[in-house]
Amino acid sequence: MRILILGDVPPGLIGGAQVQSLHLARRWAAAGHPVLIVGPANRPASDGHVSIVRLPVVRRLKILRAGSYLISATWFLWRRRYEYDLIYCRFLKEHALAASLARRLLRLKQPLVSCPANTGNQGDIYYVKHAPLPWLWRWAFSRGVSCINAMSARLAREVATLALAPIPVSRIPNGVVVPRQAPDLRRQDRPPRILCVGRFVAYKGHDVLLRAIRLLLDAGHAFELRLVGYGPLHLMLEADISRLGLSDVVSILGQRLPEQILDEIQQADLFVLPSLCEGMPGALLEALAHGLPAIATQVSGSVDILDDEIGWLVPVGDAEALASAIAAALDAGPDRLREMGSNARYKVAREYDMDVVAARYLTLFKELTDSSNAATEVNLREPVGRI
């Protein structure tokens, strides 16, 4: 089976969707399925049986960028139509729209699987409902998408609101690379270290976390917080840290390479994700995979992953509840945190390991391609009508 991924995997991968695409592509290729990744931010390359192609688009103005992407992607799908057997999109936006229109207007037979990202007003479902000509999006998807993969229960509920039936909805989560052995670099000669990894944007909830940290300090708890990320709110976070008097315990590390983030995870005692919304947070999965217990808000993905044996869930946007959960984790002590971290590694290895997730996708892809081929054979056997 030859798989075409519509998505970006730029150098220095940071975003969760890009990381997922590349990891899945490598595993599909290792299983004997050549993969072609096509996107406007890509740098042309070949990685074994994974080929990466840049899609030319106009980068000025959002409307020109979107329009040129639709044209360029549709033309690519038609021109290279004999080089792939299935199309996989990491988003339910322009990627899926272009592929859906190509399948319907150009009569492409290859199945199309789309995986929407995020939820709420940051999610793809919200985007489709509020995009120009929403009826066109629904029409294209209902006739062009073969299957929608909802990574979480919340995403599945949001997909249902689009009323795209009878399109099937699969439930394959994000995956993570689980190390065979997670080195423990945590030290006892310093205060407990809390780690938060995420872009510095409003929906990641850093402001809520900083208010919780102030409450913890006022209650007499000793710890340090390290923030890894980048984004437009960097300067605002620095100002909030200064205003709240947190400079002695909170450090902003800025953007880090994946191996540097891994080093931070291995040296931390607790992971915190205060997001206001998510799809299925890769940062949370990575922390758990390396034996780090976690506290997260009750958002999509996190509620599917966390339980009492590996972490804590708190209401969204509630600084007091977040502070209470962090206090409970600190009071639990290092032995209990290590035990929870071990439970986390076991659960993630069982349910979210990248190899397991990639194999589940391949099973789905085979079902779709077999069904498509069978339908094509039936159509070919149909008698030609008389003129």
C-alpha cells in the first residue's frame, strides 16, 4: 500500500501534528508501505521509503495562501494519482477540502482519511462551521472523505455535530515513542521540579498556571517551575512572572529542540498541562511515556489518558483547583511520584505506543482500500447502458 500524507513536516519539528505525521510515516514505511508527504512548509528530502515534497503556494495574504493551496494540492493529487493508494490528512481543513474536491471532481478512487485537530474554538470542527461557505465544506467532506479519525471522545462528539453521516468515524489516538528504559535524572538535593511544555498562546493556559504558582508560594510550598515553549505571549508571560513575584521559582527556557525537551522531562518531578482546550496533547503523552506523573485540565485527550494512578485532572481555568492538585502531588513525596510515573509508562506503552498506533492505522487503511477496490471491481462488472 502506498500512502500519501497531506501535511507539513518542516525541519526542526515542533507542532504535535507534524511530529505525529513523521513518526507514523516512518513506521508505515518500515512495515513496507512507501510514504509520500506533501506540504507547503516541507523541505524536499528522502528518508528511506519516506519521500518529502514541498507544495508551491502563494504565501501573501491568507485568502491567497488558502486558494493557491487548494489549486496546487488538487493538481498534485491528479498529476500523481497513480503513485498512491490512500490519502491521509492530519487536519480537517484545506488539506481535507482539497483532497475531497479532488476525489469528487476528478473521480479519484483512493480512500481519504482525515484526522481533525484540537477542539472548541481552536479546533477544526469549529473552523469548518465558521469558514466561508460552510455548506461547500460539508458537501465536499460528505462526498469525499472515506473516514474521519477522532483522536479523543470529545473530538468524536464534535465530529458528530457536522452531520456528515454515513462517513465512519474511527477512534485511533495519537501515539508516542516509548523508550525501553527511561533514565531517571531527578535529584534530591534541590526542590521538586515542575515542568510545563507548550506554545506560549492563550489557550495553553499559562496565566492560570502562574496564578496557581502564586497560591502555592503563599501556602509555603517549595518547588521550581520550568516553562518550555515559544510564541506571541512570551513577553506577556515574563511580565506576569515579574508582577506576581515569581522570578525566583519560575524559569522561561524558551524554544527547545526535541532532545533538549526530553532532557527536561527526565530531570523533572511533575508535569503540568493547564490548557483551556486540546485535541490529544502530545506533550502529555511524552511526559508520561518517560515516567513523569502529570496534572492536566479536563480537556479533550487528557481526560481519555489520565486516571488516579498516573496523575490528576482539574477543571479548566481554575487556578485554585490547579494549585490544590500540585500541592497534593508535592505532598505525595518522591516515592509515590515515581510509582505513578511507572504506572504511566506501563499504560502509555500498552495503549499509546507509536508502533501500536501505526499498526491500528494500517488495519484501517487496508479495510478502506479493500472496500474501495471491491467497489471498483463491482462498477467495472456493471453492464454498460444502451444509448
